[in-house]
Amino acid sequence: MKKSLLFLILVCFGLHCNSQQLYMEYGSTISSFDYENSRGQRLNNLLSQSKSYFGMGYRHTLNKAETIFLRGGLTYNNYGAIGSESSVDNYFEWDVSYLGIKGGTDIKVFQYNDFRFFANGSVGYEFLVRGTQTINNDVFNLVGEPEFNNNILFLRAGISMQYPISSGTAIVAGYNYGSSILINSGISAEKLKLNAHQFGIGFIINLPTCYCDF
């Protein structure tokens, strides 16, 4: 199933390589972890941390009215959480980075003067490229560990605002909320679910073959 999904996302991304617009975004991710150890015990006092994220790719309009767009691109997301368990005098911290492939849609909801407002939805397949887990004074490398979640599927939804700054460029600000729905837990019974709020800003740039109206 995972291989089929990854293949589908790669095909969609490939189809959009002739898209009419290029987009780039950068912002802050406030993430939270829902962790359950191999004994089924949850850590209920994990605190969110703020990390950065970056994304870029292609966007293509589906209709002449330019109200529905498809996106395909790459993402680099950083997630983190800290917490402690006073009963066993333990301190926990996660700091992980995931590289991903994302596809989604932008649907224009309404327009006020030159401001355009969109509802967004996307699905992304992400895999761990860097990560550490700290327990008290011990630091563990998570990359390649079968007990940890090296591959995740993320669903995201949000809103964005677009404003033209030239005939070929628009600035975009947005928010989205996402949650992982598929975890590769390897041979361990440990479970980890990621939740993330993302606030970002970016640019949409018309390619030479695009005659899009900002």
C-alpha cells in the first residue's frame, strides 16, 4: 500500500512538472507528539516545540476561472517535543526532521479587491532523515532504528491569503493543521502520532508559459 501511494504521488508530481506556477514557502511548525511505549503506557505531559519547515514545487490551475489549483512538491519538516515523568524521574526530548513529497489542492473561497482567500488540503509522504531522542542525559540516534517511525503519512488542511506584488509574483501567507495517520512502527509495539500547526509565508511565481491573473 505504501509503495502504491508513493508511486501515485510521484506520478502526480511528475505530471505537474509542466505546471504554470512555481511556489516556495517557509514558516514555523508547532508540533505535538502522542507517544505510547511498548507496554501501552502514554506520556501525557509532552509539550509542543516550535521548529521550522520549508516547501517548494509546482502549482497548476484546473479551470479558466482560476479557482481550483493542484500542487505537487517537496517538503522539509522539523518536529519536536519535550516532557518529563516525575514518577520515574525521567526527562524526554525528540528532535526530528522529515523529507517529504506532497500533493494537494487550493480552492478559492472568495476575493476582496486584490486579496484572494483559499482553502487548502494536502497529503504528504515523509521519511525520517535526521532525528534524536534524549532520555535524561542519554542521546539516541533515531535514523534507521526499526523501533522508531521512519515513514509517516500526513494529512493537512488549512487556509491561505494571496496578494500580488507584481504582474508575475504574488505573496502568500497561510496556516494549516496536520496529523499523521500511518505509522511504520517496525518490530516494536511503540506508537507515535505527530500533530502539527504550521504558519508560513511564501511566494507564487508565474512561469514564462503562464498567463495567470493574480
